[in-house]
Amino acid sequence: MSELTRPVEDLGQEASDYIDLRINELKLGAAKGLSLTLSKLLYLLLVLFVISVILTSVGIGGVMWIGEMIGSYAGGAGIVAGFFLILLLVLILLRKRLFRDTFVPLFVKMFFEDDNKN
């Protein structure tokens, strides 16, 4: 009887090995995707931090400079705040183009790059 059931047992073992290999491939793909995503996220956080420091310095310098020119630091602060408010409104109006149209292709390429190679 063992000769009759050996092909079925071999098939079961090969199917189990195949499933284990596919699970390992999925784990490796997930690890690669997560590491790429995390590295890009950390890079963006670093860039945003540096940009915020630069904008803060420019804002303080702008308040000081405009305040000296018009004789009122409060007026200078209001003008600089108005400039940053306009900048914020422009970013809000362009958010779809800036963020969604940038990140969707990035994630599609990152998670489905193996599918495009075939």
C-alpha cells in the first residue's frame, strides 16, 4: 500500500514546501516594502524638519526686517504671518497634485514592481 500512496504523500509534501516558499517570499516582499516606506518617511521627516527650521529663521528675520522698515514689529509679524497664510492656502489648493499624485505612483511602483517585470 505504501507504493500506492507514495505519490500522494510526495505531492502533499511538495505542496507544503511550495506554500512555505510562497509565505517566505511574501514576508521578504513585505519587509522590503516596509523598509523602503520607512526610509522614505524618515527622509521626508528630516527634510520637513530642516525646512521648518529654515522657514522659522526666515520668518523671524522677515519680522525683524519689515518691523524696522515700517517701525512696528507687530506690523512686521502681521505681514509675515499673512505671507505664510497665503503660502498655506496655495499648498491646500495644490494638495491633490502635490501629495496624492506623488504618493500613489510611488506605492504602486514599490509594491507591484515584481509584477511589472514579468
